[in-house]
Amino acid sequence: MLIAIVSGFALVGLTSFMHFHALHALSRLGPETEPRTDRRVLYCVLALFGVHAVQVLLYACALWLASDVLSIGSFSGVHSGSALDFFYISIVSYTSLGIGDIIPTGHTRLIVGLEALNGLLLITWSASFLYMVMERQWRSRDIREL
């Protein structure tokens, strides 16, 4: 149980750290560096999608380690143990989709639960950031058009 708790909170810390630095880097791309609003927003969306994909991949690796290496839990249901299955359960958890065709058992449940909470926070953080980017872009464009 302690391994699952430490792993889960370490992943929350790591992904939050990654997310902060990704948003910080994206915030440096001001309206003056890219005059086209649509491109600026598209760059941010694609970059954030990539950051989220890497974070899901980190959780998928942790779930594989927890079940196949550390044996602190497993998965039941439609689960063959492939890398794609681990990525799938991770993306379903991270997005809080919760389809339920692959079910964590044992202490992996804690990691999956923390991933869902962490994913919810990081996705909303990204949405807030994108709103601020669009707000800033539209405001600066309106001022230039006057």
C-alpha cells in the first residue's frame, strides 16, 4: 500500500511540475511573437495535447510497473497486459472517462484514483490557460484594430 501511495503522489508531483513548466514556456509566446490568433491558439492546443499525452504515458508506465513488476495489484476485465492496454486504462482514468471495461484491483486502484483526480486538475488548468491565451489574443487584436 505504501508503494502505491508514494508512487501516486510522486506522479502527481512530477506531472504538475511538467505542466507548470509547459504552461510557463507557452506563456512566453506573446501576441507580438505570433500575430495570427488562430495559429497561437492552435500551437497551444497541440502543445498541451502533447504534454497531456506524455503525462498519460507516465501513468501507464507506472501502472505497468505496479502490476507486472511490483505485483501490488492487477487489472481484470478485457485486459491482455499489452502496452496499449496500459495506455488505454491510463487515458480513461486521466480523463475521468471511466468506461469500466478494464478494472484495477489491489493497490493499483489507488494509483488509478489519484490519476483521475490529477488528470481532472491538469485538464482544467489547461482549459483555463487556453481561455487566458484567447482572451489576451482577442484583446490585443481589438486594440490594434482601433
